[in-house]
Amino acid sequence: MSDHGYAVFDDPYCYPGTFVLKNRADLRDARRLQAFELEMSALRAEEPLPNGRFGPAHYCAVHRHLFGDVYSWAGKYRTVRTAKGGNVFCYPEHIDAQMTELFTRLRQPAFKDSASARAFVGSAAAFLAELNALHPFREGNGRAQLAFMRLVSVRAGHALDFAKLRSRAFLTAMIKSFDRELGPLEGELRKLL
């Protein structure tokens, strides 16, 4: 189990004998790395996010934008199996195909600017739950998800204000969504409109 609560097997992303992710600053202390990662990703989040076609490549570009200063593998799908809190995320050998399939949902009417806020929130919650279950990157999935959903929400005409996000309630809703219980996540997203 790592310091972030993840269970990982045969993790080449970490310095040998540790749970500290290899990083561009060569920080070997988990707390210092966490602070550095948070600072760098927060600075990058203040910049305009990459434009794209709202597909997997665009999502990878957002992750790379947020975490490229910290990790050499930013924007690349993970190659190890991982789990958190007893929930096993998508096996790495299936990430590419599952991401391609998931991102076709962004073409649905609920993601168009003519859709109602209710339709958007319902579809956004389902999309976000699936994206979280895929967990395509070794680290930084949550922040990349929120940044990307901001772009999706603006395009759909229902901008989500993540400054209003209540971290604990949102995290609880995300955990429940892993078991396809989407009501709490829909509720949290509605509060961000």
C-alpha cells in the first residue's frame, strides 16, 4: 500500500524500496513530493488548458499539462495494475480500448449546448464515474478529471464551478459511483452549476 492509499503491484514508477513516485525533481520524500506536485499542478491549472476534440488524446494532453513538470510519464496511460480502498481499477491492458469507448459518450445530446442542465448533470456523473473507474494514469487522475470536466461543462453550456466543490462530500460521491450509485455524484455536480 502506498502513501496515497493505492495498492500497486510491481511498480516501476516508484524509487526502489519505496512508495515514492519517480519525479523530475528527484524528491525521495513522499510529503515533499506531494507538496511539489500540488504546487506545480495548481500553477498549471491557472493557465489555459489545452484545446482538443474532447477525446482520449485531449484528456491525455490535459493530464500532461497539469503534471508534466512533475512526472516524465504525465499524459501516458499507466502500465501497472492498481487499486484504492478495495476498488480495483481498469487493468492497464484494457485502458486504451475502454477510454476510446467511453469518450464516444461525449457525442451524446446531453453534452451539447442545447441539453438541459438536468440531462447534462446525469450524463456527466455517469461519464465521470466511468472515467474514475478506468483511472488511466498512475497519479493525478482526480485533478485531471475535474479539469477536463470543466472543459466539457463549458462546451455544453453548463459551466461547473469547481471552486464550490466540497472535497469530502465529492470524494464520498465518487467512491459511491464506483458501485454505480450515481445519485450522490449528480447531487454534488448540481451544486457546482
